[in-house]
Amino acid sequence: MQVLFARHHVRVYRFVLRLIGDASTAEDLISEVFLDVWRQAGRFEGRSAVSTWLLAIARFKALSAMRKRSDEALDDETEQAVADTSDTPEEAIQKKDKGEILRECLKSLSAEHREIIDLVYYHEKSVEEVAEIVGIPENTVKTRMFYARKRLSELLKSAGVDRGWP
């Protein structure tokens, strides 16, 4: 183990340091890497070079450490720099109202058109999948989608909703 550590410590440390960017964390991770190697030495099958095996373990540990670090709290300066993209209260109410109008308009569609819209937009099914589910040809699905969207557009326009969302 001493020979293994002596031969590969510097190479693995530099690799982890380039990934992590923090010397202290890199040292901790190197200790974990070689501890894992000690524990898992019997699992090494020799299908790759020892250095490749060590670097793979080190990479996994480094990526795990970076994920943990990204979950840590932001400092005040960084937090202030993040833009707030959430809706204002007025925009949220407008969207809620438009959502209610949209639901009412959907209820006004024929059952065939409502079913197609539901499968495509709410269940995110492809034309092929919808055709299989409903048991109709793909071209019929496309035709129904065309007329369903056209009718829905007319209903929304008559309800006073323009095409865009704020």
C-alpha cells in the first residue's frame, strides 16, 4: 500500500485539485480514495491500469464533493447577484385567471378534441402514441389537433384572452 501511495499520490492529488480547486478538500479526498483502494483491493480485476482505477475512484469522489458543495448556502453577495425571475403578485393573479379561463374553454371543446389536447399537452404524448392510445390513424390525430387548437383559440379570443402569457 505504501508503494502504491508513493507512486500515485501526486498524480491523483493533482487530478483532484484541478477538478475541485481547493487544496484542503483535495487532500481529504485523496485520503478517502486510498482508504477505498485499501478496502476494495480485492475487487480490482486488472482490466485497466491501476492508475486508471485510482483516477476513476478519485473522479467519483471529487464529483460527489462538488455536488455537496453546490448545495451549501450562498453568501450574501452571491445571493444578491441572483436575479429574481418570479412573477409579481399582479402577474400571478393574471396567470391564475387565464388558467381558469383556459380550463373553461377546454371544457367547451368536443370530447374528441379535448381528449387529443389532453394527451398531447398534459400527458406529453407524441402523435404516434396518441394514435395508438385512441385507436385512430396518425393523420386523424393531426387533423383533430389542428381543429382543436383552432377552436380553442377562438374560444380564448372570445373570452378576452390574447395568445401570450405575461
